[in-house]
Amino acid sequence: MNREKVVDFIYLVTISTLSVVILSVAVVMLAGLFNEKVDNAQIFEMLGPAFNTIVGAFVGLLGGLSLNAKENK
């Protein structure tokens, strides 16, 4: 495999993993919101930082992609 294919594969795995994590967090938030036994404030307190970390990873990945694209040209 050449370098471009390896980098593309790494991006594919990273993006798919982060997407699954974001979808899982969203499903857990929704399940907790509609469950009467769960305090809604605790859901956001627990899952908010995790959600922010995943979104930050997406932004970092996209920033790295754009910087790398400029460098390759």
C-alpha cells in the first residue's frame, strides 16, 4: 500500500468510529430524556463533555486534512 491509501484508510476508520460514537451518545441522551427515572440534568452533565470531545476530534481531523491538503499542493 502506498502512503495515500494508508492515510485514506486511517481517515475512513477514524471518521466511521467517531460517527458511531456520536450516534451512540445521541441515542443514550434521547433514551435518558424520555425515561422518567433519570434526571435530565445528570444526563447532560455526564454526556456533555464526551460529546464535546468527539466533536473536537472531528474538528481537529478536518483541520489536519485542510492543512495537509495545502502542504501537498
